[in-house]
Amino acid sequence: MADDRKEGEKVYGEEAIIQRYLAPLAAGFPGAFGLQDDCALISPPPGTELVLKTDPVAEGVHFVAGDAPEDIAWKALAVNVSDLAAKGAQPIAYLMALSFPEAPAAAWLSRFAEGLQEAQKCFGCHLAGGDTDRRPGPLTVTITVIGSVEQGRMVPRGAARAGDALFVSGTLGDAALGLLQHNDEARAQSWALTLAEAEHLRIRYARPQPRLALAGALRQHAHAAMDLSDGLAKDLGRLCAASGCAARVRFATIPLSEAAAKALAADPALTERIVAGGDDYEILAAVPADKARAFVADAAAAGVPVAEIGRVKAGSGVTIDGADGLPMSLSRTGWDHF
Amino acid sequence: MADDRKEGEKVYGEEAIIQRYLAPLAAGFPGAFGLQDDCALISPPPGTELVLKTDPVAEGVHFVAGDAPEDIAWKALAVNVSDLAAKGAQPIAYLMALSFPEAPAAAWLSRFAEGLQEAQKCFGCHLAGGDTDRRPGPLTVTITVIGSVEQGRMVPRGAARAGDALFVSGTLGDAALGLLQHNDEARAQSWALTLAEAEHLRIRYARPQPRLALAGALRQHAHAAMDLSDGLAKDLGRLCAASGCAARVRFATIPLSEAAAKALAADPALTERIVAGGDDYEILAAVPADKARAFVADAAAAGVPVAEIGRVKAGSGVTIDGADGLPMSLSRTGWDHF
């Protein structure tokens, strides 16, 4: 795929990029001051606290040069909003630090801004400020998202308790298989997916959907929650470590899409990829057993399927029982940026 | 100077870096959750709004590989806090996205964390969250700082009016001359500075001091303000553009340190460097003429010297009258990251 970022008319100058492409993303948010001020101003709704998250995406790590600019933009915002959803928070605004290795092409910028526009409409937030510069190194998009949550109601990571039921939203592994399909077409052909199934995996990688609709049910019922970005195995390990407990999960209960189930049937070694591949952007939640039924009902009412995959236990460490009933031995437990 | 970042025992793994070096910076801030959660939680003091700013610093652009890790850390936080000061806000917390091209050395990390510890104590804020990763490209420190300001009292950039007096805090040009001195020792020798004077310029570049003490006087008296990061000429142009007005400044009234005055006497071509060199991290404020005296008094009471350098006018554009009384023609108007 051509690298559109370098092709066609270039846009030189920070002010030109800000005023032509970014200021429209700030329209309608008074505290952005049309991106003409140094700072953004956010007035939290009365009775709320602010939840903040920053997570950069970089070319060569989180996306590749040929990726559609709309998708890069969407993903840069979505991965941050996904964290807010897991905390039971609603996004308000975001700051964005953009770093280009060379002057970007007008067409690329225009599509990048379109992707952000689409994402922020979908997630209910606005660009409120940021920084644009040019420096050597990969194209980097560092978004800081700011959300609000009713005072004292943020869902933490570290408050799971032994006996809690473990839930995940949606289906796991799709994005990891989507990336594998992109990088290893030969292997993906052995899965014999239909075009629609292959497209499903692709879109799950390119366009993660933060589970904002689940925020209410999480605030209402969950002891602890986090979004899954580095794979279930690793992220569940983090939730357990933060909560001072252990977990046991059955692979057979992990919800899979039809596409993922078909790929797995053709290639059972994908088990590991599904639990450790990352990029799911689904929610992992620890819900007290006596609230599990209500959680499932409220999630369903919000349009988000959730599935119980195991239990929180006393102790430490994560066990995933494989399809054969034996604990899986994972050669890598998940994505580590180091 | 040796590149300490690559020397000695290395620290591998995101969790090790976070728990050993960064978590202590979050101690005492409950909303940081010991850096064990995905997100940070900030409870704005009642009756306040939040002011946010993000500004990355990167190796090769804002600092060089041999720079002291303490200084890099200090600067990364200070350049963001400086923006808050100009808005009349007080820092609460910051998020930090750290990106390393290779596993950093333990000694480097330890000194980097010390610099942050020193800076955050001085500025009154805590690390509340962030992200650490490894990827190709320069070492990058992207800080997002969050401050609070009494509701409706943020000092904007875009509300200067014709007739306002223009003030700057401290002295201008020191940091730009400090950088020049570092990069061009031969030229700096012609300035015949004492060791103390040379050190003054160096420290002004390495350790910018955000003018937080001026926040109250700005809220009380200023129509508009911003911090000077890209040079007076360019930043004043931005303040005027945002306010829909013009400005006229006399170079002779720009406050200079003894070191800068001596360098300028020896090398009159430094005039341009002083108004366009950047990295001042002083405050530029537009104050209504009838409040100018009170502003100076309140600033002095807060321990911050301010000097009137010109006036806001009707129209557009910035004129700086040079030492010879003629408008200066600037070959570059200031630092542009593009």
C-alpha cells in the first residue's frame, strides 16, 4: 500500500496544520479556545471527578505506514477511550500531541482528521488542545483523554475479591487474528474464512470499539475492571496483582466470534494467540457472585454481550485451563512494550 | 559527555521501570493508585475548573543525549507547568508518556526520577499516571499537566485589547544565549563572560523556572497572558493574532540579565537571538493601562520582577523597535517546530 503520508501536496507549518485540520475538531468545545490558546479548560460537571489516561500510538509499533489515516486516527483515540469505559467514565475531551518525521501530505492530514471527527462523534468528546511538531523518529500520536465519573464511583483495577465472577465483554482474539491475517496471509488462508469473516477480523484490529455502553453496568455492579489491551493472560495478571488475588479461567468459556472459532478449529495453536495476542479493547470485570445475574442483564440492556470466563481466587497468579482441561503453559503471556 | 542512558546496568520491562522509579513519584496522590490502575483520578477542588496542557520534549530537539537526566526531567515538567502559570492556574498532577529507543540504564532512570521528584516538589504536583514503552526513534517525554483555577478566572491568550500595557517577567534571551554558548563555544568566548555569568546562561537553559508565583497577579490584573517558549517575537505575534490586535515593543525596554547585556554589548547581532531564540519560559501579559501599577506591585510582592516592554495597538502584526529606533527586520521570527 502506498504511504499516503508522504504523497501529494505537503502542509508546512504548525499553525497551518492546526488551523486547517485540527481546529474543526475543537469546534463546539468552548474550553478549546479554537486551539488558539496554550491550554485547554475543562469544567467538570458538578458532583463528578475526572478520569484521565494517556497512551501513545506510534508507526511501526501500533500501526504501519500504509494503514489508512482514518484508522490510525480512530485507533489513537479509541485505545484511550476504552480505558475510560472500563473505569465507568464518560469521555469529555482529549489533548493530542502529534509528531511527524516530515511535513505531512494535505490528503493524509485531511483523512486523519476525518477519522478523528468520526471517532469523537461516536465517543462523545472533542479535541481540546495539544501540540504538533516535526522531529526524527516514527509518526506518533499521543492522546490524553479526559472523562468524568460520578464522585466516588470510578471502577478501580485493584479491588477484585476472591469469589468474584470474571466477565469479559464481546469476543476475544479477533484483533490479534486480524493482525496475524494481515502479516501472514499464507497462514490465514489455511483458516478458510469467508470474505465476511476475514473482514470481521480486519475491522476488529483496525477499528476497536470502546465499550462505553457498559460503563453504567460496571459502576453499578463491578468490584474491579480494566480494558484488555495487552491480552487476557497478561491483563488478568495485572488485575490480580493489583487486587492481591489469583484467578482461574477456562479457555472453553472465552467468547469467540464465528471467524475466530473457525480459525481456531483449523489451527488449534491459535489458542495462545487468542489469550495473549492483545488489542482486544474489550472489558475485563470482576463482579461479586451475587450481582452476576444483574450485571449480565444490565449489560444486555445496554447492548453489550458479556460472558463469564472464570473466578477470582485467593492467592496469586493466573491459571487458564486449556481446551484439554490442563492448565495452559503460555510461552508469552502477552504484549510487553519492552 | 557520556550518554549515561546507555551505560551500566539496564532495566528491562515496563513494570520494573514503573514500580522502581516512577511509583515513588506518585506516592501521596491517591488518584494515582500507585500507578497500578489504567487511569488517574482527579477531584478538582470545589469552585475550580481544570487547565490542561501537553507538550512533549524529545532528544535531539529539546535536549541532547549527553544532557543530565535530572535536567531533562526538570525541563519536561517545567515547560508544561510554565503554561499553567501563564493561565493563572496551580498544578495538581501530571501524566507522563515515556518512550525509550532501548532499555534505559538503571543509573540514568534513577537520576531522571530524581529530577522529576525535585521539580514536582517545587511546583506542587504529583505524577498521576502514564505510559512507558520502547520503540525506535528519539527518547521522548510527553507530559500532560493538569492544574486548577478558580471558576471563570483562567487568563486567556486571546483577550488583549488596544491600549493594554505589555509586560514580561524576569529577563529574556538568557536560555537562547545559554544554548548558543553550549553549541558555539568559540563565539561565546568573545562575550568575555565571567564563570558566574556563563553559568547563569547555562542554568537558565537547563532549568527553566515556571513563574507560578505570578499566577495571582495575572488572575487579578491581566486581560491576556501566555508563556514565552518560542521567542518573544513569535509568541507576541500569537497573542496578537488570538486577540485580533497589534503590538509595538521597544527592544531597549526588554529586561536583560547582566550576562545577556554583556554578551549583547560584545556582539550586537545577538539582538535577534534575544527576541526570537525561545526557551525563555517567562510570562508575557497584556494588562489594562489603569491596572499596570497594581500589577507591578503585586508581582513584586510575589517576588517576580516584571517590566513593561510596549503596548497593544489596534490593527495586526508586531513591531519591535530596535536599539537604533528603527523597526527590527527579523530573519526568523522564532522557533517553529516545522
